[in-house]
Amino acid sequence: MKMTIVSIFDRAAALYSRPAFVGSRAAAVRSFGDEVRTPRENNDLNKHPGDFELHALGFFDDETGELIAQKPERITFGMDHVQS
């Protein structure tokens, strides 16, 4: 299966999180949005959604072991998932 590699970019810290491997971009967007909307004591995504972006970093094929990197591509902003 070809999996998408994603990372959350923290604009305030100018750092990317440890990459995650997901089945699709849509699944990554849903998980990212859920985190942005979940209030918890240590949830910086919820406290500062304007500081975070979800980026695609490439693909990983779990059948061949092939890793295909790409220039980071923004998929969505944290603020896109804030409910008004």
C-alpha cells in the first residue's frame, strides 16, 4: 500500500513534527482537524491553531519499502478546523 507521509509544521517554532504515515490525505486532514478541535490541557493545536499547518512530505510503499520524498506541501491550516 502506498501511504502518505505527513508532518505538522509549527510556524511559531519553525519546526516540523515527527512524520506520520497515513492511508490517505483525507484521513490525515480528519485526524488533524479532530486534534485542533479537542480541548485538552497540553493540546497546543487546540490552544494555538493559527500556529499549525499539516504538510505532505511524500509517500512510502509498504510492499516495496520505497520512500519517495517531496518538498513539503501544505495540505491545510489549523484555523481551517476551528468551529465558530
